[in-house]
Amino acid sequence: MGASELTFGVWRKASYSGANSGCVEVAHSSTGEVGIRDSKAPTTGALTVSRAAWTAFLTSRL
């Protein structure tokens, strides 16, 4: 199922976003996927990952 077929909740902007810098928004779907999109171009689509993949990304040490 692609991001366009999912219904996402409220999109939240990343806390590290600046006023004029590039940033991302994140939202959770009702089926457990996480959508990630460019806040400057929200209609161009979203990357969809599983909740487990998103959690692993957030807790990884890059």
C-alpha cells in the first residue's frame, strides 16, 4: 500500500526545523505506517515506512 492510499493523522514538523531551512513532517497512519514528507512540498508525496523501521531510525546512533 502506497502513501497515497493511506490516511495519515496530523502531520508534525520536525523539532530541528529552522524558519527557512529544509525540514520534514511526520504522521502516523491508522494501520501503523509512518509517513515522512518534505514540509515545503507536502503534495509531492510521502515516504512510508513501518513503525518498527521508524523507531529503529530514531533510536540509531548515526
